[in-house]
Amino acid sequence: MPKKEGFTDFMRGVKVELLKRVIWPTGKELLNYSIVVFSFVIFWALYIGAWDYLFAKALEAVVSK
């Protein structure tokens, strides 16, 4: 039967994971990744917004006739 770990053991394990095993990005990598994510989000927001606008105008034209 496995040993039950307490909260302290769990937190100790978390600390080891974060400080020893995680490979943190450099500042330059973080900036590049952030720019990519931001660009991706802006692109899709504009793309979906444009389609929403076009469908709204088309629906408005159909309903008003």
C-alpha cells in the first residue's frame, strides 16, 4: 500500500518540480512567445469579428425586406 503524503510533503515536491525540473524560458523567449500568442489572438478576434459583422449585415438585409 502506498504511503500517504501530507500537505508538507506535497509542497516540498512542488518546490522541487518548479526549481529543479521545470525549464523556464529566457526573457527573450518569453517575449517572442508572448508576441506570437498576442498576434494569434488579435488575428482570430478580427477574423471572427469580420464574419460576425458580415452575417449581421446579411441577416439585417434579409429581415428588413
